[in-house]
Amino acid sequence: SFSFESLACKSHPQHFVPEAAMASGSRRPSLRALLGTTILATGRMVASVVATDQAFVLRNGSVYTMAPSQPYASALCVAGGRIQAVGGDEAVMRSSCAAKVAASAGAASRVVDLAGATVIPGLTDSHAHIMYESARRLRADLLESALPADAVRRASEWARSNPELVKAAGGWVQGFGWDQTKWPGGAFPTRKDLDTMFPDVPVLLEQLSGHACWINSKALEVVAADIPATGDPEGGHIERDTSGKPTGILSDGAMYLVLRHIRPYTVAHVDKALTTVLHECASLGLTGVHDFDALDPDLKLYQQRIARGDLTLRVYAAIRGGAGGGSPDDPFIKTEDGLLTKRTVKFFSDGAMGSWSAAMLKPYNDKPGVSGTLVYTPDTFRSNVTAWAAKGYQIATHAIGDAANRQVLDVYEQLLKERQSNTSDLRWRVEHAQILSAEDLPRFAALGVIPSMQPSHVAADLAYAEARLGEERVSRSYAWRTLLGTGVTALPFGSDFPTAGSIPPLLGIHAAVTRETAEGVPSGGWFPEQRVTREQAIKGYTVDAAFASFREKELGKLQLGFLADLVIFDRDLMTVDAPLLLNATVLGTIVGGHVVYAANASTSAAAAALAGLVPPRARNFHHPREGPKTQAFKKAVGPVASWWRTYTEDAREDGRAEDEDGVEDEFV
């Protein structure tokens, strides 16, 4: 069965939401209807990205280039994987690129009449977790759970239907996506809720934010030796009852105490799920993802996919820093085709607002006495950043609460003063930058620090954020327009899928321009003064995403010489009524001049032409510079969120295990 995220990002077979899906009295699609639609089964996913010298022309369209010198065109020509001509139909058809198309075999089929369809640069999600999304598909889907008992029931049904996945995890039942903020009362569940259905089997269910987990008594029994009798592990928290016994809720660094006991899935499991995730990304217009918390096995799997020609988007990977993470001496990676880059390190400074672990300057309004968790002392954080920056790594730090954001900005500023430089060249980032004090809002622009933000978090959090933060603090949260007004020039947007977000970039664009949920709540927008324009929203997924990954000279715009990463929509995203942004359908997605997704041929003549425009071929892969031999077992201790995929004791010796089919699979 499909998960909440996968349902949310599917296109209706007719490429728009049916009338029955509209909220009463409006043209706005209801969220329930959006989630209930399914992807067009015959939409074509081309299985490879291939460097090609084949050329083609797209004409008679609305082309938004995002290039200030030529913001609008109607046609473009692609050859050698790059844009060789862009402008009006006649000018492009007179270009040398078009002449190459005319001289090629099947020339007529290589001039695609877009019939008014809209073309924009390929969309990049600037903060997501591809492999975590893939792993999530191998767990119980709890996203629509209405009560703790409902989540328990769903986990039980999943376990009965997927005994092979329970066995593969060493007998553990796993799930993802419950969110107590959506439940009556908003309180955390307890191990006793799970014990009623799971008295003898260990269970771990992750909260939607990825910063908390819920376990049963059997799981506590299995990990008892690792749970401190009192207090919390560094960078984490264990919820306890009045007698001091754990209730079954662990957050942030405490989660590892349990996660390290769960046998990870094999490459075969995860790679199969990854295929589905990549298909969905392509069908929704994503041509790139900034993939955070990538592990060595993840990078290896991406390289294997490149070698066999089926990595269908660009991955800008950020590895983990701090305890249990990588080493500053790890080499950078950049494949010759530009599909995989590794040059960024990510730190965590706090947790999440949904689990009350985001670090705040003052206690939460709805939980007096609780101010969240700062992962590092200032000195420890400074030491970590210094070590990685000295080796040339781009620094990116997760910070949600205003105390965490202040600590990050303070350390960044101190180090920049020592370097006597501005981070505009270093492009250090703060991931989320969600809740900011009035004093810290202007510091991003002053320091040249990039706030990497997720518009869909507004839609996910607005129902409870004001009660949790209070009106004054919440008014300084998700403050996109204010940050731009202080002089921030790059505001990359993403989703954070699967934690508190889902894949469709149009959900983020819609939230950015409306400050509403997909169902239009609240009407007129939540703190509407923070809305951004359509152009700024799309810029966040294109130009600013490219800048944040040091690729603004070849990605993010449709201009001469740039890589031909682009998306074709069935309607004009700049002019369509805001509620109908969510109805827009991707007709085609192109990465490096290669069609990686084409909608059903019956949708339009343009979609039919795109489906066969560039046939998939095998490619030669040149391995990037190799680093020191990867250890088979790496303890992922430290204050990172729950997507830690750790190795089991019996995989320590050589990092491999034999699958039931006799094929050895490296653990991920």
C-alpha cells in the first residue's frame, strides 16, 4: 500500500483533481482528495540519465528561464546535454542547434510542439532525505493515525502483512509517521499503549519529525542495559513517569540507544524502494535533491546506480558531522556527469518543535519548564565546525528553535571574524532557521549565511505552533519575507521529506505563496505578510538551490551553456490561481538533456513526443576519487535524528550478509 507521502504526490489520471475532490463551494482541491489520487499507471519513467549528443527543440511554449537578462522565451534547443539556444520560436529554429536537429535521424520527432505548456528550470529540493524516504517505505505507515490506538492497529496490520520485513529487521516491528500534535490532547503516547497489541515483540515507531520514537515494554527489555537509570544521554531525552521509569518515548540522541539494536535492511531491500522514490521525484518535477545525512553505503549505492544508468536526479549529498559521523579528512566526491556531489557536512544543534526538543530561549507555552535540547555546548560546536571548515567542507547546521539558531549564528560569526571573511564565498547554511529572535533575523544577511527553509512546514505546523510558542514568538517563525527584507539574497526551499514533509515541490510552492494548507486553511494565509511571490518561490527551488550547492553557473536557469535540467507543466505556474497550483501536472522531466519522465501519451501530443525523445542507453561511469577504506561498521552515536541506519553486531566483521537467495548484500 502507498504511504501518505506517496499518495500526496501522485497525479490524478486526468492530470487535474476531479470536481468531487474540490472543497465545497470552491475550486480548491481538498487535501483528502489530493491524498486519495493515484499516479497514472502508464506514465513513463525512463530508467537512465545518459550523456548524449542527441539534440531536440521545444517550441511554442511558455518558457520561464529565471535568467534576468532574458526572463521569458517560447522555445529552446538542447544538444550535448546543455541548452544551446533559447528565445522565440523563429530565432531558435534558425540556430545552429536546430540545424543539428534537422540533420539528425527522425528529425521531425525531435521538434516538440509544447502547445502552450510551461517550461521552468528543473526543481531542486534543498533539504530532503532520499534514503530515509526509501527506508520509510519498508515500515508501517502511520501518517494518518488519528489516535494512539489507531497507530498501534496500523502497525499490527503491517506486521501481519509483512513478516519478511519483520524478520529482516531481526524480529523488530517498525513504523513511521505518528504525530501526537494531530491527536486529541496532543500528549505523547506510552509503552503501555503498544503493550496491549505487542506484549512479546519489540516495536519502534518513529514520530513524523524523525526526532522522537515510541517503543514498547519488550523493546525496553531488549535494550535495558543501555538505558540509564536516571538522567539523559548526551544530546537526547528519555521521557519518564513519576516513578522515574521510561514511558516509551525517546528523543534525538536517546533514540540511538534502541536503534543500534535493530538489524538494518539490505541493499536489495532499500534499492527496490529507492526505485519507487526516484520515479515519484521525476514524475513531480524534481531534477535534484540536497540529500542530508547521507552515509557511506548511500553514496556507494548512488554510484552503483550511476554506473548502471538509473540515477535519475542530481544528488548533492551532505554527510553527518560530530560524534559517530564522518571525518573531515574524507575526500570530496563529484562525478564527471555531475549527478553526485559530496562536499557538505551537517550538524544538529537541536531537535524538533513537534517533540518539544527544539531549543528555545524561553520555555514552551504549552509545556512550562521545558525549553528543548541544545545538542552541543558552544565550545564543542565551535571545535567541530572549525575542524571541517579547515578541510574546505561547506557547513550546514540544523537549527529550529531560537536558542539553537542563536548558538549557530554566534559560532559562525566568531569563526568568520577569525577568518576575516564573509561566508558569501563559503556558503555556510542553517537548515530550517525556523524560529528566530528579532535580534537574530538580520544576522543571516549580515554574515552571508544561507537560511535553507521548508515552506510546507508552515502547513504542517500552523495548527499547533501558536499554542506551543505564543503569538509573539510565532510571528517571527518561518519568516521568509522578513529575511528577504533584511538583504538575504539566496533563500533555497525544500521539503525535508519524509520528516514533516512530502515529496511534491508544488506543495512547497503553494505554501510559500499562500501560507495556507492544501485545503486553504486559514483563508488568506497564516501571517500572510510572510508570503512570497510566485517568482521568489520558484527561485527558491531553482536559482537559490543552485547557489546553495555552488552550481549557479550551470544549474537553476535556462540559459546558454547551462545543463538542460527542466520541467514541463500543463499550466502556467506564474499565473494560475493559487489554489490550482496543486492541480498542475508534470508532462515531462528532463535531466542533462535526457527525458527521465514523460506523462501518459494520451495527455497531450507534447507528452507523447517527450516519451520517446531520447532513448535510454548504457553509459560508462568514471569513479570519483576514492577515500580511505570505508569501515564496515560505524557507530552512529551522537545527536542526530532517527534516520541513523546502523550496522548490526553480526555484520561487523565484513559488512555483508547473505540474503535468502544466496546473494551477498551490503547493509545500509
